[in-house]
Amino acid sequence: MLNLPPRPPAELELVEGSASTTRLHRIKPMPQGAQRRRIKIAVAGSGLAGLTAAYLLARQNEKLQHVTIEVHLFEKSTTLGMDSQSVSVPLDNGEKLRVDVPMRSFQGGYYRQLIALYNHLDIKLKCVDFTYSFSHLRKLVTSNETPSMGTFFIYNGQNGKRGLGLPSQYLWYYPHGKPIRAALQDFASTKLFPLMRFLWVTLTFFACYVRFVLISTPAWRLSFWGSPTGETLREWGERTRPRDIVSRCLGFDASWDDFVRTVVFLLFSGMCTSSDVDVWAHPVEEILDYTWSTLFANHFVVADGVQDVVRRLSSHLDPESVHLSSPITQMLPDPTNPGMITVVCPNTQIQGFSHVIFATQATHAVPILSTYLEHLSPTSKLWSDTDRIIRCLETFEYRQNIVVTHTDDRLLPSDTRDRRDLNLVRFQPSRDWTGPTSPFPGKSHICMPPTFTMATHSIKSETSSQCIYQSTNPIIAPSTDKVLSVAHLDRAILTVQSQSAVRELTMDDPERAAWWALLRGRPKAKVLGALQGGGRRRDMGSDRTSPGIWMCGSYAYEGIPLLEGCVASARMVVGQGVMRAEGLDAWDVLV
């Protein structure tokens, strides 16, 4: 539980604090006999965005004197969403290892608001500077065959301090008992040329990496290469290819193409967990922002798993207001007050909501808002506002991901010396391959098409030598008897079209978008977009005839759809949206 100070008496106001410290001062007491104004708010979805929004709203009650905020959290699953897919794996020593599904790691620099939330909650973070291996799969195999993977690149972590590893295919050991001359001849004929080629490729990749980092810096983008807004990764890679005569003579133009196609593409294929087509069509501006923000930054995970995050975020919610197994199916105008909303679930119907916060997928919010639209007058401003929100949300796209937790090491590089914390595998068929290029029949529930990058995380317990593996979008089916869990998840992807739609939900603050802050790598100040709140932010009068309709989640914030967007968008919806629409000063507990 959170180690929070006791709730202050009515005549004291919380004006500043964190999860463990607060500062109080006296305020004027509420007049005797006066009634507290009650504001009911529905939060749809209990992922990180929904839990953060509900937590921040519930904490406002510690400051407010004349107003009570009543938060209702609606979740379709039987458990709160952020931890609903995680599994507890029994180990050979009798203990259980909790495995987060999907893996939720984050990196300093980019995840500023997520880390601020975790620090506020006193959540223990564990630094895990992942090592990576990059491999090619030559042919698809059944669950009974052993695949052949060739590792071509190894990154040893610690922000590059450990350098690169030498893949096993280039290693050579002196055979004992063999004459030195014969051994050297064997080395020269079998290993020397491949090793020299590998060293040359590594050297050119290092030069390409330095160039990639320079191009990703805000100052360089503004000064030399122009804004990449609206440009895809494929278009950017072609535009930034070196074209001078020296680079072409040295083959640096081809090296740049190889670097973008292998290292950059593979890394962001694994991070975005989407297909080849989607990654190549990904807006490059967000990729460059991520690269620059995370430069020399460490990777972290939550030490006690996301179940600890869920427990702490939900600790301030009234258990009677947490509605599990209760997906919202309809949203109707309140019969007693058109400025409020009635939420309909399969087993219940609750009236009197002044605000509804959609912390679900955009595709899930659209049908709910459509039922609300059907009950509004087509000539009303509220109908127009809601219709614009629906059309905006329809722009966002999702892709199904498969996450398999298992103990089958066949999904890792064939040679154990090539295995690292994160192992990225691409299907690159050999020239004589004539087999299928899609999952084998009957395996589509556990395999993705080979147009995806398979990322396998090796999970090790501190108290056991047993290894657990978690493969995201496997293109090889693990052995059935070694599968521990299979989860099917939908992941938001960013397109050029949705990149524009995001700006209707979150936009740069025109008054605080200083160019010198951008050059120093600081995040741009953000404000809510024009569609947030529906008509509520426009209707600030005392009658408040429009309910508040808000969107938060990874897709609703600028950048690659990741955990940072969940926290940042929820924080903005609460502080800049709900509280301001109610004429209240927001207490930002994360400051």
C-alpha cells in the first residue's frame, strides 16, 4: 500500500506533496449547512491511462473542500487491465516468478512523465541495460523441427560501453593437435574473408550510427535536413542516403541503406511490434525524437512487476466504484439533465456523469460514442462535436500482437553464444527456399506471418537457474508442451494520417514552444487539442449544458504509442481538461 500521510482535517488544504510528503495550510471552512458539489466522472478502461486518470482525480479530493469528485472505473475484464494478462510461472525451486505480459520496459529521457509517476508512487525501478542479438531465419519450421538462425549483429548493452559482440559464425579456435601451418591455412580459407567483411561492415555501421544520431538531433534537423514532418521511414531513408561522389566511391551509400534496413528497421520493428509494411510507413519524425531522447539513457523495468503499479494506483479508489466485468456498451444523454451522461453496461446502468474519460482503444470508443450520437439532435452543437470526435478516432489503426510465454529455446539463436537479453529474428529465406511464407496450418493462433519481427526476451529469476522466454509476434511456433501462456493484444500503430489526427487531441503549446528548449532536447510543452472535452471546454458557464468527453491513452499523445503517452495524456485530461472545465484548480501530484 502507499505510505501516505493521514487525510487532513477539513480546515486544512493540501497544496503540495508526493506519495510520502505533504505541506498543509489553513483555508476558510465551508459555510455551515452548505452542501458539497458532487462531480461524477466515468473512466472507461483500466490500463495505465485509465488507472492514472482515476488516481489523479481521486487524489484531488484531498485538496478540494466544497467539491467531491466521484470516480467510477469500468473494466471489461475480471481484473484491472494493466495486469490482466500477466502470469505466475512456477519455478523448479518451488517459487513463482511473476511475468508481465506484455513486457513493459522503458528508457530514461523519453519516459519522463512515466518515471515521475513511478517515483511519486515510490515504485522500485530496476535498471536493465538490455543486450541485443540480431538474427536471420532461413526457413520456417514446424514446432517439431529445429530452426536455423544466423546471427549477424550483437549489441552488448550499457549504452554502448560494452561495445559489440562477435557472432559465433566468425569465431575460430585453434584445433589442438593440428599443425600450426595447416590450422592457419584452414583459418584463411574458411574464416579470414568473412571476418574481414564483418569488421568492415561493423566499421561502416558505426559511421552510419554516428550519422544517424547527428541527423536525429533537433538542431541538425532544423538547420540542415529540414523538417521530416509527414515523411515515412522509407522516404526518409532514401532522402538521407549519401549522394556525393566520395560516399558512392567508398560504398557508403549502400552501407547507409543496409544500416537503415537492418539495424534501424529491426529495432523499431521490435519496439512497434508491427509488420514490415507498417514500420516502413511509420512517420520518421517520432523515430528520430525517440532516438535523440534516449541517447545514453538506461533501460528500466518495475522491480516488483506491474501488479505493484496496479495496486498503488487503485489504492485511492472506492472499491464500490470499480466495476469489473462491466464493459460500457452504450452512452446516453441523462434523462434528467442533458448536460450529463448515462453509462450503460450489460448488468448495470448509472446516471449523472458530468464527464466520461475514454482510456480504451480508439476503436472501442467509436461504437460507444456512436450510440450517444444517435440520441442527439443532428442540429445541435453537441452532435457536431461528438461527430468530429468519432471521425478523428476512426483515423487510428491497430494491429493484433501475439505474446507467448514459454520455455522453448528453439526460438532463440541456434548457437548459445549468440543469445542475449533481447533476441530479434527476421525471416530472410535462402535462395533455394520453396516452402510457405505464412504460418503453418493450425498455428495462426500462436504464430504471426513472417512479415513480423520476432522478439524473444530471456527472463531469468534471481533465485533459480531456470530460464523463461517471452516471444512477441513469434514466427516459429513453440512446442505445445512448453507453452505457458498465449495472449492476443491489440497495439496502436502510428501512420501519417493518425499523426495529423493526434494533433486534434494533443498539440504544442504555441505560447511555450520555444525553439531553444527544443535545441536543448527538452520536451515540447503540450496542451489539449481542439476536440478534447467535446463542447465542455467551450461551455464554461454555470449551466454547463455539455458533458465532457475526453480521450487518453498511448495513441492520444504525440510520439510512438507507448507507456509515456498513457501517463502524459491522462495527466493533461485531468489537469487541463476536467478540473479546468469545472472551474477548479488542479493539484498536480507529480510535481
